Amino acid sequence: MTDAGTAEEAGSVTPDGAGAHAADESVEPNPLADRRFLVFAAGNAANNVGEALYATALPLLAYQLTDSLVVMAWLAAAVPVSDLFAPALGAWADRRGVRGLIVQGLLAQAGAALAMNLLLLGGHSAPWLLFLCAVVLETGGLAYRTGWMTGVPAQFPDCPVRARGTLNSLFLATTLAGPLLVAALLPWVGYQGLLWLNLPTFFAPLVVWAVGVRPARSAPASPHKTAPASPHKTAPASLDKTAPAPSHEGGRTDGGPRRTAPRWVKRRAAGAQARAGAEAPPSRIRDGWDAIRQDKRISVMLVADMVLSAVCGTGLTSLIVYHLRHGWALSGQQAGLAIAGMNVASLVGNLLVSQRRRLRPWTPMTLGVAARSVALILMIVPVWPVFMFAVVLGALGQGAVMATVVMARVRYLPPGVLGRASGLIWLLTGGAALLSPVFVSALDDVVGTPPTFLVLGIATTTVLLHLRLTRAAWRPVPRPQEPARRTNEP
């Protein structure tokens, strides 16, 4: 990834769309050819499988223990509640680096999962205890995701955008395994056994960390550029107050024996070094918001993503499942197969974007939204093959949109504010996603299921209109041409 202060290289854009062409034409190598990326992806995938087990088994276990839909809803609300911490965690990542977030987030997840399992083992299934453990677990997961997502550009600088897209596709692929593993293992280990199987997966990324595949330890990015030192104004060594003191660990300069400095000396030296590098003002969450507003491509995609989260979020998925069971009278197994087909289509759409060598976000974004809109309108047709085609088409388009959005954030946001900007985006889109079940269920009660699909399809077309009206933000800037030579001809 390029330096945050270099607008041309980082792909920054002016209000009239300047800078879009250079960033969109860059080509990155395939991250799957990098052995370090494969090791990192393996640990990430193991963690994702555990998350899929947890997300599938916990609601079913809560319903078995309490027979209450309210308890299930409370546990599901732990995810958006944890999103409230996203801006603060993003600021931490930008200011202090991502290494602490990754390790501490994983340990918090493991501790919360262990506490939940021990409570259930002891027969303590009070809903408020389960909710508290779920909030801590989800917040630790958010810290871990914030850490590795923010650290991807520095960890894989040759292919940051494709690495982020490939990891997103891997997430979708591994989450497909969650329901399948639950169906296969549930008769043998039960719901609590599945939660115990989730516990070791939190340590897989730590193993990857231990073998050396981790973000580099670097100073946090400063929002201000520092002027390069002039080679003609170098102070003598005796007068240079910024010259490093002789190291206590590397031995004496006169060839004497090595000696180790006391811990208090090391701590004082570390504190002095930190104070010397603290010339930049503290990281503000507002800096992330300013980065979102200043790059029109990011702000355009944020508005589109918020509308899609509210219109085509979890409420739409629940409505499709409800219509499969009640409208088409399918069995639970048949409905599950249909949902599995929808998830596979979403993965395919994601891969079609993430594995491209060149990212031009406006095209897959527009095609994906158009596919989702057409699919919703086709769902009102009372013909089974047409309905299933619409389900697959909509999931294909939404998977493409998801990959485009996450890759564009890495491409266009400056690295120095990537954590804060991503945290604010997660907070806004998570808040919009909370409206989805409320809006969809209320609309279904008023007009019925098929008309609800039609209304949602029409609402999705507003995103297409939004993308069309903001097309100038993505328009390539023509290269300057040489002025025409004057001639003596009249």
C-alpha cells in the first residue's frame, strides 16, 4: 500500500472525480501465490468455521433451553450492540497499531466462549448471563476483525486489494460449512458439544501469529507529513541531540564486555522514544469521517451500502425462508437446500469480483445492484423455477456488491485512517441493517409477501439511480495533451 500522504498513489479523488483513473487501472498479483498469505488465510478460515458453528448452534440451543423467541432475538442483538465499539477500535488500530487488537481480541473471544460453556455445563442458563457472554465474545471478534482487516495493506503490500477480496470470499466459503457441520455433528455431540468445538478455533490465528505471519510492528501513521531531512544540514555528532544513545544491550563501543540494561532503563528509553514520536495530534474518530466525505467514491458506496443493508439485509433472508415454507410449502430440508443454493450463488458473485486482476468498482457495483433489483421483482411471479432463478440471481448480485465494497475501502481509503473510517462504516451499515427486519416484517403484515418483494425491488432501484447520478465520481480524468502547434496557414 502506498503512503497516506501521496494522493496520486493512494488513489485519492477530488470532488470532480480526479484521480479515479490511475487507481482503477492498477493491476495486482494473485495473493494465493504468496505462501505467507496462504498460512494467514488458513488460520483465518479455521476461525471462520468456528464462528459459523457458534452462530448456528447458539440460537438453536437458546430456543431449546428457554423456548423463547425473545431470548433468541436478544442473543442475535449482540452483533449490532458490539458494532457500537467499532469507531473506538478503529481509532485504536490507527493510533497504536493492530497487533494488540488481534491478540487481545482473540483472547477475549476465547475467555467469553469458555465462560459461556462452563455456565451451560453447570446448568446456569440465565438469559442475561448468556447475553453478557455473547456481547463480550462479539466485541472480541470485532477487535480481531478490525485488527487484521486494517493490517492487510501493510501485511501484503503487493496485493492489498485482492488480498482483502480473497479473504472476504474465503469468509463466505467457510460460513457455508457452519450449517453443514451442525447437521452432521449435532446427533453426536449436541448443541453444547458444538460450542466446545468452537473454542479451539480461536487459537488458530494465534498459531499463525506464533509462526511469524503477522503485521509488521510499525509506528502509527501520522496525518501530517514530515519534511525529509536535508543532506546539507547535518549537525556534528557531538552537537546532535537527536542521536541515539549508546545501546546497553549491544555492548560497549570500546570493545568491552556486553551488559544488559535494567528494566527501568529500558522502560524509560521506550517512554522517551514514544514522547519523541508523539509530535502528531492524537487520532480523532472525526479524521475517519473526513476521509469518507473527501473521497466521493467511498461516500457514494456508503450510501448505497446503507440502503442495501436496510432493504436487502437479514429481513429479506427471513422473508425468503418464510415464503419457501409457507408460500411454496417446502419442507425444512428442501428450504435448507434452497438457502444453500442462495449462499453458493453469493460466493460465486463474490469470487467473480475478488479474483479479477483489476478492480473497477462502478461496473460490478451497478451490475450487482441491478441483478438484486430485477431478482426481487421476479419473485412475485408465481412460478417455482422463476422464483428460484430470482433467488440465485439476487444472491449472485449481492455477493458481487459485497466484494466490491470491501475491496474499494482498501483501495481508496488512506492507510492512516483505514481503521477509523472502517469502524464508522460498520457502525452506519450495522445501524441500517437493524432496520431491515423491522421494515420487512411490518411491510409484509400490511401488503403480504409477494407485494413486499415488489416494494423492495422498487426501493433497490433507487440505488441504481444514486449510482447513475454520481457517475462523475468514477469518471476517468483525460490525460493532458500537448498544445496544438501554430502554423502559418490561415
